[in-house]
Amino acid sequence: MKNENMVIMMNRIGDFFEVMPDRVEAEIGIATHVRKFWAPSMRQSLKKYLENNQGDGFKPIILEALTKHEDKWL
């Protein structure tokens, strides 16, 4: 998957969860969504992008969800 597409997809997921009143619940929802619906190869690409680019282009909620709740999505 191209990095640009991955960033767009993650930010769309963030748009959905960002409106939740409980920020931690939203972050966990993002992590859980990635775990449930993204293939292992996609999650590995996401991890590599996060490590190499510090999540450049991700909405803050996405970056927080991926870094704080790595155990729930990876």
C-alpha cells in the first residue's frame, strides 16, 4: 500500500472516532479497528511508516492511538 493512501485511510478512520466524547475510548476504537480490519501486512506497513516518518500526515488522534495503544493494533 502506498504511504499516501495509508495516511488518507487512517485519517478517515480518525474522522469517525474523533467525534466521540471520550478520547481514550476513541483511541482504543481506532486501534481495535486497525486490528480487526487491516491485514497483518498492512499493519506492518503502518508500523514501518510510523517508525520511519514519526506519523507525518496523521491526525493527532491517529498518532496518539497508534503510539499509546500499540498492543491493541499490532
